Amino acid sequence: MARRGWVLLLAAAAACAPAPRGGEDIGVARAAVGEPQNGFPSWDERVIHLWINRGRADPQADLTENCSAGAVPEQHCYTPQPPLLWSYELNRSARFHSANQTSCGVMTHTSPCTLVADIGTQYTPGPCNGDKACACQGGTCGCQGGGCTDTWARIGDFGGGGNGECVAGGGPGNPLGEYYMWICESFNQDVCQYVQGPPGGPTNGHRWNILMGAGPAVGAGCAGSYCTLDFGGPAAPASKIVVGAHYPATGSVALRAHWSDTAPPQQALVNIDGTCQPMTKERGVDGGNATYLLDNQAGSGCRRYFFVFKDAGGALVTYPETGSFGVGCATDWDATRPATGAGCNCTPACSGKQCGPDGCGGSCAPGCAANQSCQGGTCACTAVTCGATCCAAAEVCAAGACCAKSCGGKQCGPDGCGGACGTCQGSLSCDASGACGCPLGLTACGTTCVNTASDVANCGACDHPCTAPEVCAAGICAATCPTGTEDCGGSCADLASDATHCGRCDLACAPGATCADGRCPVATVDGGSPDGSAAPGERGALIGSCAFGGAAGPGGALAALALLALFARRRRR
């Protein structure tokens, strides 16, 4: 995302603000929720407030999607936080500071001059707009005898109590540019705390103020060349719809509203020129602290809108409570309100449903748990069902319980859940690490284990055959086999140790087995030598379920002869 504006400087650390100077009463009667007071907030300021709470509901998503890789080394520190409420007092203080900085041509947290004592009442909508001529003692920028007015004293002059401030260059018309400059500022430490570096040095102060540390209220103020955030209190009365706005200012827009409650809303609609359309949850770890979205609303001319939600108990919640906001209109807010038209009188249809859309822009309760998805209004396991439990996508059901296979980096062998990670092809065998390979002394040529020292087709290396009548001896094609080896079709084999020619040329041991003293290890039934091996000439023939021969002893041999004799008599009948 392209950013327009200047690099921001500092984030002011937490502090206590003094009481307003002179004790003047600068408060005004609270307007209805969302209805601007004396022009505060403006559209830019509402958008910044919305994006702050959108980011606080799911900071990991906001930082991952919009900040450069490596710019936020302490990203893991940011967890979902309750929304910041709007403050009229902080809004005025912030906008005044942006205008005053513009008049003096300097970016600073301390005021660029010594402010007049009654600036809280003189500033807009009073006679002073923040220009140095009326805002600064002597009408000039710079510090007078008492020094320049500091951040907390200035916020106090407007009736607020400050505990944080952010400033960015760019001014009105660029709300997302300012917001993402603040939260994506490059930092060089992985620490879960506010860090204020030296002037111009690395800091995470802006990000920490916005996503974690400051509040419980905020006022965004944009004027001239700057936008300012002042954090602290007091806060406007709490509303379940904290803030709502459209973006960009004109043309095809997206409309968003931030919901704050103990439960998700039954319905989330936006009434645009009398037609209500459903919104969907865009950001938030749960439905009680989330931003809802209606995207791609094209149109021309002036379009007026307001948000229409129903809480978990069915109570109607609107934002703004009176009047409406405008897209492409002469004023951001107007006392007129679109009629209640199509889609606005909606009764949720959730009979017999556990989940899914309720037909009014909301979702049927209670909704689906982890590892479940909504299928026709009923919650079903997304992956594997194991008894009454839904397994995670990578799990299987083993012995009545969900089990995660342990096959990381393994080609074969047990998966820890009663199955296998895979099977080895051809004569390859599985070793203790879960890799397919060949026993010691053999080489894998494709999926076949060969002895390259004696294999005439792979002499010395795979796919290196000898030319007849040559034989392969010790990995070299030669005329004859050396003493101590036998010519097994061109392969010079040591019958005492060659697993592919064990004891005799036409006998190969099972995959993975070795040849010792001309014997291959074999599994036996009802007999076999104590070490599980048998000489080639002593291998028992399987008859029924019993094995005979070799070390089975005289009794076994007699039994075999008796059965053979019985078989012979039957044939002669």
C-alpha cells in the first residue's frame, strides 16, 4: 500500500495531565452517539478512529498484511484489545495541535509556542482556528518566558487528561497513510514494552500507543499539514457500535462499523438511501469485538447511510443514533435519515439451526466450535470424526482418540497413530530414522538394492554394466572371477556374505536382511535355529501352518516323512 506523507517523529510517553488552566468550563452537551459535535470528528478523523479499533481487534492480521517483513520484530507482543472510545475533548486538542504546528511550520509534541491561557475556549468553533496570531502569546511561534506549552498542559486546556500522543505529516485526505505510518514504523528490538528511542531514532511508541498502551479514549485531529492522535480521557458514553465510516471518501466505497459487546450481533446491516444490506464480520477474534464490512458499494451523487445492528437480546442499535453520514455529499453528517425500506425490517430465521446466516446479515447462535464447519445449518466436523470429537485437519482417529501423525521428514516407518508414514519401493527397506535405503554393503540403484562390487549390470556404480563375457569382480569388469568368489551369471559373488547370492547363486536374502556364513536370517514357525537363521540346504518347506527341516530336530523330520507317506498313499488309492 502506497503511503503519502512525511515520516513521523515521536510517540509521547504516558504521563498525567494537569487540570485545565483557569478552570474554564469548555465542555458541551453530549450529542447523540455518532452525531458530530460542532464539526468534531471529521470524516478523516472517524476513519482513523475506525482503523485503530479494527487493528486492536486483530493486531496480528493488521501488522502482517500491511507492514514490511522485519519492520515489527516485536509483532508477537500485540494481542487483541478492547476498542478505544471517542473523546470530544481529545479530538479538539488533537486537531488544534495539527493546525498550530502547520501555522508555525514545525512537527513537535510540545506546542510550537506558549499558548494563550484561554485557548480551550478560543479555538474552533470559537474565534481562533489554531493560527499563531491568535493561539500563541504575542502572536508569534517560539517560547515566551514560561516556555512552550507542553503536551499534557495543552490537552488539559481542552478538558482532557492525556497519556499518549502520535503525530504524522500528511494532513486531511490521507487517513490510512497516517495510520499505517504509525503502526508500521521500523523498529530494531524484540521487546514487549513501550520503547522511546532518541529523537529520530528507532521507537515502537506510536504502534504501542495505538495497539496496546494508551487510552481508554482517543481523539484524532487532522488539519493543515498534520494529523495528531491524543490518548487518555474522558470518553464519550459507551455504545455497542463504537464507530462507523466509509472509505475512500467518494466513488466505490467500503462501509465498516466496529461492534463492542459481550456477544456478536444478531444482525448487522447498513441502510444506504433506504435499502438495507447485510454486513459480514471482517476482523476480530470473537463477535463481541469485531469490525463488520460491506464492500464494493458503487454509485454517484450524494448517498446517505447509517448502520442498523441488533444485539444478542434483539435490541436495535444504530450509528449514528440520529441523522446519517454521506458519501459524495456536501456534508459528512446531516440531520436527515434514509427511510426504512427493503431489507430493513428483518426477523432472523434460525429455527432448528445451529449456525449459518440468519437472513438478516447475522449468524445463528451458538455457532460452530473449533474444527467444525456449518453444513446446512448444522455443525459438522471439518475433517475426521472420532467418537464425539472433531479431529483437527492433520489428525486421524486411532484407538478412539484423535492422533497427530509424527511423520515429519520420514519416508516410512510407524506414524505414531497405528499406521505407516509410507512404504519403501522395490527392495529398499526402512531404517530406524524413517528413510528408505539399502543395508550396509548394498547400493540403491533406483528402487533396487545391488552389490556394486559384484553386480554385472551395475559394476562399480549404478547403470555401469560389464560387456559379456566379462564378469564383475570387486567393482571392476574383469575376465574371470578371483579366488574365493563364484561366477553367478557374470557377478563374482562371495556366497558367504553376498545378500543377493547367499550360499548359492540363485538365493537372495529378503529386503533389509544380510548374509552371514552363507545364511539369511528367516522367521520360522515351530522350529528354526535359535538365532533365527537357517542354512540354504536346511530351509524348511512350509506345510499347512508348520515349518519343517533344519534345526527342527529328528521329530520334525519324522513327522514330515509321515505326512509325505500319507500323501503318497492317498494318491495311490
